[in-house]
Amino acid sequence: MTLLSVNLNKVALLRNSRDTVIPSVIDAAKTCIDCGARGITVHPRPDQRHIRVSDVYALKTFLADYPDVEFNIEGNPLEGPQANGYPGFMQLIEAIKPDQCTLVPDDPAQLTSDHGWNINQNHNILSPILEKLQVWRIRSSVFLDADPSQIPLAQKLGIQRVELYTGPYAEHFDPQQPHKGLTDYQETARAADQVGIGVNAGHDLNLVNLPSFVAGIPALKEVSIGHALITDALWLGLPETVKRYLKAVNRADGL
């Protein structure tokens, strides 16, 4: 079964548009969990434009009462401390110790993540970071483009999961040919699964393209969805939206 992890960044972005505490990230997390989500994801960027450091600590405290819910923190491990109170990504990870840490090669100036790591070029950068996560007993996940040639080195580095960047799949999705463009993802997932690396996925997955993607990747353990889910919630309400995404995942799993 594929786990649905809800990314709460856009809830925080809406809150941050005014000097207020609503909408509450914690209330949103509770709603998602109450409706069946089994993962909460945040991507705290150095400028704290949406999820703030205080949110990460608050979620850690809140999720202590939900031991069966995965806390996934994603971000660029090379980002250091900032004058605004951001402690540096790896410093935050060490303090919080989430269930999973997803390493993403995004630049602070980017609106959103738009590519995965080139492990073959950046293995010397990733290796000491992965060793730290292992010492801290945090599951490692690395944001990766659909490229099976990177999996052998991922295995050597001890990467526990790869998160497939699904932006290109979503951008070119055709409802008339829902499995078009899946080949590279399938081959990458198959290669990872064969060497014991778990497969996650995320970016621009929505109610239209999600079922076909999950159905096409049998090894898929987790999808992380934020922008589309929170957007749908503006019309459907958050509880109904989470339920629909769970149905989409479960329908694809054949449950």
C-alpha cells in the first residue's frame, strides 16, 4: 500500500500572508491525520517564506501523540544558518530527528523544486550527509530524477529511499494515454526495488494523474503531495480532499 504524506507548506504560506496564526499548520496536520493520511511533510526553506522553524518544532511535539504517522522533513542539506533564525538544514534535522529526511537540491531563489540530485556528480557531497543521518537513525531519502543509471551508486552510498521527481510526468500527462511517460520512472523504481531501496514520489501529482502513476509503479511506498491537495481543498474542504486523495491512491493499489 502506498502511504499518502501531505505537504503543509501552502497552509503556512497562506498564514504568512498576514500577521496571524490562521490557518493553523497544526490544525491542518490533525485534520489530515484524522481523515486517514499517515504522513506529514514540510519543506522549511532558509527564508522561512512558508514553513517556519517554529512550525517544525510544533509539529514534532504534536506528532509525538501519533507514533504511526511519519514525519518527513525535506530540504537542501547544504543550506546553513541565517540571520532570521533559520539554524541550517542539517542542524534542524539533528534537533528534530524526523522519521525521514528527504534531501533536495533546491536553490533558495527557486519557487519550488525542479530537479533531482545527480548522484554520480554529487556523491562526495551526499556521502557525509548520509552518514550523519545514519548515525542519527533517520531514514534517508534523496530527491532523484527518473534515471535508473543512478541507482547502483545510490546503493553504494547507503541511500534508503529515493523520491522520484514527478514534475515531468505531471507536465506531460495525457488522460487519453495515462501511462505515457512512465517508462523511466518504472525502470528507476524497479532498479531501486531490486537492491532494497524504497521508492517515494512527489511533485505536481494530483487527483487526475495520481492513480495512473501509482498503478504504474508497484513498488511505490509513498507519495508526498502539497500544492495540488491544498488547492483542491479551497473548493472541496480539507477533510473531503484528503479522503479523495486516499481513494485515488487506494484505487490505484487495487484496494
